[in-house]
Amino acid sequence: MNVLANFRPPHMTGPTAPSREGRDLRLDLFRGLANWAIFLDHIPNNAVAWLTTRNYGFSDAADIFVFISGYTAAFVYARKLIVQGILAGTALLMRRVWQLYVAHVLLFVFYAAAIGYVAQRYGHSHLLDEFNVAGLIEQPVATLTQGLLLKFKPLNLDVLPLYIVLMAGFPPLLIVMRRWPHAALAASTAIYLAARVFGWNFAAYPSGGWYFNPFAWQLLFTLGAWAALGGRATMMVLARSRAVLAASVAFLLFALVVTLADRVGRTGFMPAVVLEWFVPNDKTNLAPYRVLHLLALAVVVVRLLPSDWSGLRSAVLRPVIACGQRSLEVFCVGIFLSFVGHFVLEMYSDALSAQILVSMAGLTLMTCVALYRDWSRSLDRPPSFRNEPGSTIVGEKPRQPKKVDAK
């Protein structure tokens, strides 16, 4: 999550710049865990999903994913704005938006086609309604058009459109944040509060609003960007405070008790007035307690997990870190596999052993995709540089070897 433990403010004047210390593997670790959790959580009645964070606190994998996405986006593209200028940096950022959009369209098509095929081939017509793709059968042209406009989304295809919108609106925010990071965060907070007060949201098709309200969720994305740029010093002071650590742990324990009480249906031992504030958990409009929960987790992680921890480079964590480094591909595959897993459990067996087998098979396939993408990307680099330390730092070209003076 937050990776500020060993970052130092850049020694420069002028606009805020990201640290040049390179890639922090904690980002990849927690984004990989978020991708795994999203896959597991999207398989209904999956006992393995009890291992994910959504069952033990107010925030979940989506919150982690969006926060880290804001951090990495600022880390990469702030540097591009500095080195290549505002116009070129914005163009590169919008190229990334286009890549995300293409990935969403491909996932949308394959996902909807798979659901339609299974529903027709095996007589499971209820899947069309369950996964919100019945409109493609009844009104294919209108529904497909709205899908291309990101207004129509089948079940579980909500995160990527949110990410597309947040990245598309990121250039002006990043330009402002480089010079006035605290003002940018204040403006983001004002939009968040206004959205909650006045009910702002993007329209969905055929009715209602987006499940992840972009006006609200932009706050987490902005918080991540602020932490990567102007908020390092402030966050470090908070992370090192014993009082803040104690408050964070207390809030995490409170969230654990409330969430477990709701999950297992044992709410009698808690005052009803307390539960009314937190149950149901307002995910659509990003309830304030979700933000506080994520920040509390960040404080604890920063204190307990240093960026130079040797375990981050161990073989044990390599699969999940690889899934964090190839997040887009792994996320798309995980969403598709969650439907496959749901169908397998419904069609053949929903025994605990089957749930574990399906979950492990999905995580293995996601890891294989990540490792394959790592390998295929390495083919783009000259052979002599593929194993050179630091050759794959985010947002930087591979380092060139130093020239040796023949004299």
C-alpha cells in the first residue's frame, strides 16, 4: 500500500517531483494481493474468499487497487512531465488511457460472449440476468453502444471503467499537484464531499448510477498521487507517531469487530446505533470510514514492512509480486476466470475441496500470465541488459552501459 517508509523528499527547487530511488516492491506486492483478492471475491460462495481483507475491515481490494494506481500513476507520469514537458507527458498518459480502454473492450466482449455461450449451451439462462448481460440479447445494438461508452457494465466489470475515467481526468490534476499538492488534495476532497452531499454520480445504462462513483473514488486515487508527490513528509511524520499508530490499530480492531459481526450475523452484542453507521458498508460512494480504514492500514504497513525487507525478493513472494507488476493483464484474466470458476462450481461441485481447487487453479493461471508477460517484455531489451539491476524501473528506459575510455 503506502510505500513512504524510505522515500526522501527530492532535493530540488520548483515543482514537486517523484523520488528517483526506483521501484518499491511493496507497491507490487499489495497490488498483486489486491488482484488475487478481486478474483477470489468475485466467485460466489467461495470459502477461500474468507482470506481476503473485505471480511475483516471496512476497505477491501478495490480500495487498495485504486490507491496504489494513483501512487504509481503520479510516480511515472510526473517524471515524464518534468523530462518531456506537459504536452508530451499528457500524450503519454492518454496513450495509457487508450490501452486501458482497449483492454476493457476486449474483456467486455470475451466476458459477455462466454456468459452467453454457457447460458445457451448448458441451459443456464439465469446467468444472463445474474451477470447483467440479458440486455445484450434483448437490445444488442443499444446495449453494446452503451457498453462502449462505459455506461453499461456486466457484473464485476466495474473497476476498469473507473480506472479509465480516473486516468483520463488525471493530467490537469497532476499538473496542479506538481506545484500545489496540498491544494490539489483539498480540491479533490471538496469534490468528494459534494458528491456525497448532492448525490453526484455517472449515469449507468439502463438505469441508476455507477457502482463505483468516480466523483467519490477519485479521492483515493488523488490520495495515492499526493502521497507519491507532495505528501511524503507529512505521511512520514504521521507514520512515525506512536499516537497515530495506536489510533490506527484501535480503528482496525474496531472495523474487524463490526465487519465480522455483520458477516456472521452476530450483531446482538453491539449497539444498534453503532451498526447503523457502518452497515451496510457504503462502497458506491466510498464511505469516509473506508478511507480512514485504508489509511490506518497504510500506517501499520509502513511501520511493520520496510521497503528494504529481504523477503520482498524471495521466491515465496515472487508470484504475487509478478501479478502486481503486470496488473492490467492479470486483472483482466482474473475477472474472466472468476466467471469460469463460478460456472465450474455451479455446474459440477461446490464442495470445499472444489472451491479450493478452483481458487488455486485461478491464482496459478494468473501468475503464469504475469510471468509470461515478464518474459515476453524482457525480449524487447538487448540481451546484455536483461539481467542488469535497475533495468526495469517504472517509467524509465533500461540503463545503458557506461562507455569505457580506450585510453
